Amino acid sequence: MMFHPRRTIRALLLPLAAGLALLTLPAQSAQAASTLTNGGFESDGAGVAVPTGWSEYGDTGASYTESGGHGGSYRLSHYSASAYKVETYQYLSGLTNGTYTLTAWVRSSGGQNSAYMSLKNCGSSEQRTDLPVSTSSWVRIVTSIAVTNNQCTVSFYSDANAGNWINVDDVTFASGSTGLSIKGADISSLAKSEAKGGVYKTSSGTTGDAVTILRNAGMNYARLKVWVNPADGYNDKAHVLAVAKRVKAAGMKLLVDFHYSDSWADPGKQTKPAAWSGHSYSQLKTDVYNHTYDVLNALKAQGTTADMVQIGNEINGGMLWSEGSTDNWSQLAGLLNSGYSAAKAVSSGTQVALHLANAGDDATVRWWFDNAKTYGINYDVIGLSYYGYWHGSLAAAQTTLDDVASRYAKPVFIAETAYPFTLAQDDSLENQIDTSGELVTGYPATAAGQLAWMNAVANIVEAVPNGRGLGVFYWEATWTAVTGNGWDPTDATSGNGWENQALFGYDDKALSSMAWFSHR
């Protein structure tokens, strides 16, 4: 399918001067209505300069309808062979005051100075959501606002360079609200980093506490992994307890991520802790219960009860191999339910999440959770890792999030995502992502690119229907390059292949990309 939206008619219509600044829209318009008109752009056919119900301002020749809609036959497009600024808007009046949500299916070439949809002139502060960058697949985005003056303007805006385009379709405006309850980060590296001399600074260069700096940026939830008996003595119960005190003192919530290992657990490895080696399946169930209860009860006893726990980390293939692999679902179910029971025994209000990698693979996620249902695995929330340079497009991740939230009637969240702010290294170990060819198209390895990526991921989670998109955890916000704080707990000389994806720069200053924490 050809996605480049070149106009096939009206070719002789010249846009207004490309640099024309857009003025504030008037309070009223001839198109005013109490409900959105022609949100699917189906009323007029292709090549219409001003779609029925809509108005335009700026370089109006760059706004028109085209064939090739998301849900119907036609769509709205912004495009010009010259640089342009254009706004396509609809003024709504006679509204009952309250909270409203604007939803649209969009796609974009990327490259614009800005491209967003917004709600404004509604009596409260304008709300915007940026369009995703460089996506040929349709993505659904949302924006909410409080209407306090019985009116509101729905707007789609492009400040674009020559050849940039956006498509918009299936626009709705209805009562309801959106927003993310989780704007979090994994800071498991922090305790060891500080012990090895790591320093964290505000954006202006003042040395401070990383937890406070992140909280002040808008972070409201911290994720801490716990290993059973790690070789370096970090990410163990004692250090989780210590950092949890700081997290709760800062007014943040706490997610405890149980790996049930002495080191990294992920889809490629789920190695039993050395202390549990050789234990029978029955004993492993007891081990899981006792370890989970011990850590969570200690947190509760010091006044820092976990708000959420993960029973296992990226358990696509199960955990505690081989006994708990997905080759034996009944045993995996027993182990997971043992962890669930322990968490609930400590605090019935603690939410229990099951966490898989690869949010872009709906078929695998569905297979996994279908089995979870078949085998009676207990859980409250679904967590998924989503790294765009490994796990596919935003549209693919959105498909998975929407599908599993609906299919299993559970809230969903992104348990891990990240993006580089540079391709350079700050230590001797080659970084996980260090070439331009590994990046997601349209998102450069800059602080601005990092911010744009995080906002895009937050947007698709926010758009999960029925309020089931909880939020996002950034991974790993504080893992800067500090000698001795490498990836391997058994090797003090190992480096960090992730420092170019932290939220602190190589000068130790908080990056501007922390602004994503202020997402609705």
C-alpha cells in the first residue's frame, strides 16, 4: 500500500506563504455544533479542500481529504511539497461541562517541527498529544480535557517541512477521561551506583538525591528488582528495603520485581538460585512462597508496603527452569500461584503482575495468557516489556495492549521501555544500542528523541480502551557508567552497556527527557 499522501487533484491550488503564523482561533465558528461532525471524513469524498463540519487556518492548501481511510474510504491529510503550517479544526458549542476525550487514528511521515492534536478554548488549559513519528500503520491516540465554558475546539495541527505528511481518521469526541496512573522508572541500579561513587545532578548541575530529582520531574512509581543471593550483595532484600524507604519518603509507590534467581532472569535464562539448586518441585513452591513473603513482609514491617509485585521477570518461557518452564504449565502455575498467595498473605491490596517480554508479539502474549487461564494462574495485572528497536512498531504494541486488556479484562502496563539519548559510550563496554541502524526510524539518539519515544509509548498505553492502560516504567533511569557497577554481579570489572539509555547524561545531569514523567 502506498502511504505517501500526494494530492491527486487540486494540484494547481497554491498554499499560502509557508511561514504564515497561525493566529488564535475565534471564539465561535460557522461550524459550531454540540457534537463532532464528520469525524470519519466520509461526507465529501476525496480531494475536498474543507471537509464538511471542519474549518482550516494557515496554509490551507496543505489540508484536504484523500482516499484510504482507517475505518472508511477517506481520511484527512496534511501535505505539501513546500514547508507549511496548517490547522484543521472544529468548534463545538452547547456542551455540558465535564471531562471529554478526543480520540483519533493517525499516522505520520515524521520530520515535522511539530504535529499534534489538541483540545483548546475549553475553559481549562489546552491539552495536546503529539502524533507518532514515522509510522505507516495507523495508531490510536487520545487527549482529555475539562470543559468548563460549554465549548471546545478540536484541532489537528502541522508545522511541517516540505514533503512531510500526516493522516487523520475516525475522530471522536465524547464524555470520559484518560491519563496514566503509573509514570515510573526502574532504579534498581541506584544503591550500588551510589556506593561506588555515582553522582546525580539536577539539570542545572546541582548535586542531589536521584530519587528526589526523579520525583521532582514527575515520577510517581519506582520499580526495584530483587535477587535471592546475588554475588555482589546488591539487589538483595537488604538493599530493596533501604531504597524502598527513600521511595516511600518521596511520596512514590513501589513495585517489587522478583526474579527468583541470583542474577538476571529473562526470556533466555531463568536460572534457579544456588540455594534452591536440586530442590524438588514441591520444595521450590515452598521456596517461592517463603522468599516472596519474607521480602514483602519485611517491607510492610518498616512501613513501606509494596503497591505492586511481579511474580517473575519476563517469564515468556516460565521461571525456575526446568521445573517451572512452559513445557510444564501445571508446575509453572503452581509456582506462580505460590508467589501470588504469599503476596496476598502479606497485603491483600498489593497488586500482583505477571510480566512478559515483547509487547509487539500479540500471538505469543495471547498464547501465554490463554494458558494462564487454562491452568488457573492467579494475577491482577499484565506487564509487558516494549523496546521499539527490538519489539516492533508502536502499532504492533498497541494491538497487543488493546487485545490482552480486552481478552482477559485486566489492566496492562509497560513494565520496561527505554531509548538512547546518544550513541556514544561512557565506559569501555559496547552499548546495547550504539549504531544509527538500530534506532527506531524517526527517533534520533538525542534527549529530544528519547523524550519523543517515551511520550509515544505513554500515548499508546493511555489510549487502551476502558481505562485499562495503567502506565509505563522506564528502564533503567539511574544506571549511569560508574566503575564497579557493571552488568555482571560476579565480575566487578564488567561495564554497563546501558548508560546511553539512562535519564542522566554523561555529565551526571538530569536529562530534558525526564519531562515525559509529566505526561497526563
